[in-house]
Amino acid sequence: MLIVGTTDAARAKIVNLVPNTTAPSGRVLVAVFQGQQNTGGYSVQITAIERSGDQLVVRAMFGVPGPGAMVTQVLTSPAHIVSIAAGDATGVREAILVDSTGVEHMRINTT
């Protein structure tokens, strides 16, 4: 899941999913969630955010445990949250989540 905190509803959703999260003054939160996983060993990391017209392209790496890996047997929900300058998000209408191979995972309307 991808959330860009340009609206009150989007900011509230990020805080609901990751309590005690706050955006520094003049900043907008960008959050990527890998979803609920049945074991440890999963990860997500935002590697770049690029602006192209009225779009934000959020690039992320998604880690999964290798075959036969020893992992904890616990539900996990990997997430990575970063902030960008509010001015960099001004006028953005759409955000696209792309993985390290260039595959698009999600496209959202940010208005």
C-alpha cells in the first residue's frame, strides 16, 4: 500500500497504521506498507521519490525471506515512512509505487 499524506484523511490513515507518527513542520509523509505477513524476514524500503509533472514516483525495494530461511513465526507488517518537503508535493495529483525492477505495484489519486 502507498499513502501520500497530502490530505487530512491520508495523514490520519498513516497515523492510524503507525501510531505516534508525525510529520515535521513543512513536510509531507510518504508511506509504503508491504501488508501483513505470516513470518518475519519481510521488509520494505523507500529508495527514491521523483517528481514528474503532477505525479510522484515512489521507488521501493521489497525484501522476502529466502527459501529455507529461519524466520520468526509472528505476524509482521513491514512499513517505511519518509517525509518530503511540502513544496515538493504541491500540485501532485497521482502517486505511483514502483519496485526495484520497475514493476508498478500501485497507483493512487492524492487529491
